[in-house]
Amino acid sequence: MDLKGIYMASASRYAQSEQLYARCGHSGVMLPKVSLGFWHNFGGVDPYERSRAMTHYAFDHGITHFDLANNYGPPYGSAEDTFGRLMEDDFRPYRDELFISTKAGYDMWEGPYGDHGSRKYLIASLDQSLKRMKLDYVDLFYSHRFDPDTPIEETLQAMVDIVRAGKALYLGISNWPLEPLKQAVTYLREHDAPLLIYQGRLNMLHQNPIEEGILAFCKEQGIGFIAYSPLAQGLLTERYLEGIPADSRMAKDKFLHPYNRTDKLLGYLHELQAQASAHGKTIAQEALAWILAQEGVTSVLVGASSVKQLETNLHAVL
Ligand SMILES: NC(=O)c1ccc[n+]([C@@H]2O[C@H](COP(=O)([O-])OP(=O)(O)OC[C@H]3O[C@@H](n4cnc5c(N)ncnc54)[C@H](OP(=O)(O)O)[C@@H]3O)[C@@H](O)[C@H]2O)c1
């Protein structure tokens, strides 16, 4: 911040570009190997100044990619509202240095048109997202999940049309199984809106994209892969070694639960901690480095509830 309280991005934000950026598949897009997700800690219930400090730290260190979705919050939509406020307060001069994604596919508003994969939902949802985020376009729009009840061509054509309308520059797919993913790749390529990236849950505890052949398929097709919940929502860190901190995600017992903290996990974490400290690293850094070492992975999409956590996570690559 300068003396008038105006955010001035660090002049050295691209100093470590060589270590930080990776090409996203066979595209022209470079992404930071550590990207920042807005699922938790950026909602209307979270302190704005803390969210703001994390985005400043991120951008000041070259983290140019922020990932959102229509229903991140809580309440739904409020992480995008927070982003919109950050745009107004701080990031407008840097719009072209940012790579911003949002998604639609899960429940967002009431009634038959606020969920799943219809053209009606995806297009209306992105229009709402752009308003909340105070953006003319997003860099990347995702189908958040596969909807087996909507014809696949309807979902995919809506995505193509979103690009045609200039509301998104690139397309992504998240959580789709391999077979429909293959159809999507063909359809989008044939319609000149090739798939840029796949977003899937990948970490040392959940390796489905590897086991199901999704990561290998993406690599073979020149599609980038970004790993979400790379720290298994905080399980793959020191956070729960001694108990359940009151301010932790597990204490909220919504997406992460006390029953996830098993003796088996703690045994594994102690082994991992020994391995990490032999490398001069934390558990989180070891866990992130493991993902980034998998062939075909472009970026790890971390969450954080403090600048300190983000700093630790970034040091997995810098
Ligand atoms: N496409 C999808 O369906 C989908 C699904 C889930 C997530 N995502 C995306 O992926 C992003 C990341 O997901 P995630 O938040 O589950 O990621 P994560 O990085 O696995 O977990 C983040 C949480 O771990 C803890 N943490 C992070 N760094 C730490 C450190 N260095 N030391 C100790 N604890 C640490 C914090 O928990 P505390 O809050 O307890 O401090 C933080 O909130 C989301 O924001 C979203 O953009 C996408």
C-alpha cells in the first residue's frame, strides 16, 4: 500500500518467473504452479481485510491465477462479491495480469434453472458471476461437474457460445468422468473452443485422476491439469497433528470432519513429517511438491486462511 492506502503491486512480482510458471498443456497460457482458490476464506462471513491481504501477498509473488465458482462463500455468490470488491479496491489496474476462473454446475439458486448442466443455467450463472466479480469477461469458465441428465451437446454448446460471446477466453472442465471428458475434448475441438484445462481433486490421499486415467489422458491430449484440495483441505499439513484447532476447517465440521482425523492418518502424517523435515520442508510443501512432480500437472490450487499458510505453500516451488 502507498501512503494514500492505494495498493501498489510489488515491483518484483515476476522476479522468480522461471521457477513459478508452467505452460498449461499445449496452449499459449502460462499458469503459476501454485494458484489460489476462493472456495473458503473469501466469503461474506470472512474478514475482508484478511482475504485482501492474501490476494496482495499472492499477486505480489507472481500468483496470477485466482479460482472461483458461482456458489463459493458462504453465502453463495459472496466469494465472487469479495473478488468484485478487490477488483474495485485494488486490482483494476492489473486486470490483464490476472487469470480469473469461475464455474457453474452445482446448486446455486432455487428452482429448476439454478443447478446441473443446462444451457439456461450455465449462461445465466456466468452473467451473474460477471456482475458480482465486476468483470467484462473471465479468463476461464468451467463446467463444475458432469450432468448425466442433460444432453452433453447442450452443455458443451453453451460453453462454446460463452466463448463466442466473449464472456470467457478459455474453457475448463471439472470433476467429469473420463468417458464424457473424451467426448467433450472432441466436441470442443471441433467447435474451435478447445479445452484448456481439467480441474480435479488430486493429493497424496486422493489419487482418483491418476487411477482413472484422467491425468494421463489430459497429458496425451495437451490439456492442462490443475489439482484442487492439494492438501486434502488441510489434512496434509501440521494443522491437525496435535488436535483440532478451534479456527480450523475441521472444527466447522461441514466439509472436513473430526472423524477424518484417524489414527491411521496421524501415523501417516508423522512419517510424512519425518520425510519432509529430512528435505528441510513442511508436510504441506512435501505434499504439494509430490503433486507437481506428477507428469501432466500444471498447477496446485491451494486454499489458505492466512498469509503465513500461503507463504509456506508458495515455498513448495520457490
Ligand atoms: N472443482 C471443484 O469441485 C473444487 C472442489 C474443491 C476445491 N476447489 C478449488 O480448490 C481450491 C483449494 O481447495 P481447498 O481449500 O480444499 O485446498 P487445500 O489447499 O487442500 O486446503 C486448504 C486449507 O488447508 C489449510 N492449509 C492450507 N495451507 C496450510 C498450511 N501451510 N499449513 C496448515 N494448514 C494449511 C487451511 O485450513 P484452515 O482453514 O483450517 O486454516 C486451508 O483453508 C478451492 O479454493 C477451490 O478454488 C475446487
